[in-house]
Amino acid sequence: MGRGRLLGGCAWLLGGLALLQTLYLRALPPPVSPRRVPKPLPPPRGVLDASGTFRVYRDVLGPPPRWAPPELVLATHGTPGRAAAALGGALGGERWGGPLSVAVFGVPRAGLGQLLAALGGPCRGLRGRLRLHVVLGAADPPPAVTPNRGPAAPGGCRGALGRLAAADPPSYTLGVPYPGNLLRNVAWAGAAGEETGGLGGTRNGGPGSPGRGLREGFLRALQGGGPPLWGVVFVLPAFEVRLGTPVPGTKAELQQLWGTGDARPFYGALCPRCQAPTDYGRWWALPPTPHLRVAYEAPWRDPWEPFYVGPAHGVPPFDERFLQYGFNRISQACELHVAGFRFAVLDGAFVVHGGFKEADGFHGGRAAEQHRNRLLFRRFRSDLRLRYPRSPRRC
């Protein structure tokens, strides 16, 4: 995080020269030629993924102009509407005031165009702390970001993002298998890249809205002791709240919703075992604390799929063969366990999904997707034995 100090003096010198040049140019009379229309950014160069099915476009907005080496980055992904919802939650630091690395699946294409138009116009203020990456089909044309100098959109940035989020179609209706694990890896790489540096990010597969103060509290927790950073991921307990319920910002608010039946553990009705190793009973019983802290370590158990904060480098990537629904996050947690990672549960921070997950809320192809990925998961576990031949752990 201290990179670049050697050149700090040069940076100040160059900055001073640039300021003098700017002042000089501003003192000149305006040109008589007509004002030119801002040109769109050049098309970004895409890179094929390992399967050759998708093409990845990194930093389609260009590097953030004010991106300082951050300690913590929120890495997330989604369709254009889901990405808009995540960015809407970041406005004004309501739910997340730090830097973001967002991987967007560019389907539907119209939604992608609206998102990029918003970020080129009323939402330009977000770009100072945003790295945006786009994943498209291998044969699709590249995304285009055109500066928007037209009239202000109704409701400004918040209105533009809100309309896009409200019109977001479910991922299973896109006609293309949703590459969730590829998108997770792209967002994580953006958070952990050399340009960003930093400690790491939250790996996010569904819930959004980390509890307030996560950035500052997480760093305080590390400074105050706890497990050494290497070989540890920090688990954020995951919850879901009834649709239309305001997202809780503190554990006390979450407990109130729990008491009224408006909050419950994530996937509590569909797959209780998928979050049970977090040990919600122990988490609820912790004495109140004004700061975020590392509360306890939780042993890995199948089929845990935690949401966590991890180091920028050294964490096994998600297996990109898993598409659509089933075993995508379970497989990555399984590999973390086999690779020797430990799971430390945080108190004072959590993630929340808006709306209860119910069995009748899924699409008709879910069972077939889950069956395909279950067979793939069996091969995946065999691969782990070859990848970690000296590990005593299995999953």
C-alpha cells in the first residue's frame, strides 16, 4: 500500500506544472472555432475467457481518475440492472462509501447501454471510486461509453439507476447462461489489480449492502489483533429481509427485523445447511460491541457458501465452468478449505439480500442446471485432490 512514495516528489512537481499550465490556458481568450462535441471513448480491447465463449472488457470507463491505493474494495457483479442497484446503494456512501470493482454481464444489451450512458452523464461522480468491467458473448460488439452532455435525466443519477434496476429482467430469462463465477473473478481481479493495490475485497454472489462502517471497522479489527491475515478469510453473516423492508444498517436494526419475522438467515428456507456453519446462534449471543471485530473461527462444513472479505492475492479463484444455478460458490469455499484457509466470523458487519428466497420463486430450468453442476462438482472435487496432493483436507 506504500507503492509510489519514491516518486511522490516528482508527482507533486508535475502536478504543480500542470496547475500552472491550466491557469495559463484559462487566462487565454476563448477560441473562435465552434465547440466540438466530446468524442466517445475508444472501444476497449476484450480478452476471451478460458472457454472462448465470453469476452472480458476491463475498465471500460478508463482507470478511475482519483483512485488511491485502497485498503478495502467491494467486488460485486450482476446484470446491468443489478449493477445499477449496487451503484445506487453506493451513492452518498449510504451502504458502501469506498471503492468498487463491478463486473457487469452485458445482457440485455439495452440495459448495458443505459448503464453506460448514466455513468457517462448524471452518474459521472461515481467514477472516481469505480472500476467497471463488462463481460459479453465472444462475438458481440464491444461496449461503447459516450459522454452524455444532453439535458439532465429526471431524478439525476439516483433516478437513472433506480429506473434501470426496476426494469432488470431475471438472469434466467436472458437466453444466455449467466457466468457468475467468471464475473466474480473479473470483479475480484479488478479489486486486486496492480493499479488498485490494497488489501482485498468482499466476494459477493447475491446479497448486497455491507453493514455501515465495514471499511473502517475491518481495518480497526485487524489492527486490534485477531488471526494473521494470510490464510484467513473473514466471513460476513448473510441474511435476507422481506421484500420492501428497509435494509438494516446495524446489528441492532437487524435484530429488530429478526424479532418481527422480517429477517432470517440467507437461504434459510431453501438450504439451511448452506449457511449453517456461520453459527447464527453464537453470532446473535455475542455481547454488544461498538466496533467491528473478529468474533470467532468457524470450521468449514459442506455445503457452506460464505460471503467473505479476503486478501487481494492468494485466494483461489472461482471455477468458471459453473454456469447459472448451483454449486458455484460452494465449490470455491470447498477449495478454500482444501487449500488450508481458515474462516473467521466478523461481528458488527453483515450482508443482506432484499426479498425472501422461496422455492416457488425459481425458474423451471433450475433443477436441470443444478443437476448439471452437481455432476461437475464431483469432477471438481477429484481435481482438488490432484491440485493439492499434500493437503490433509477433503470436501
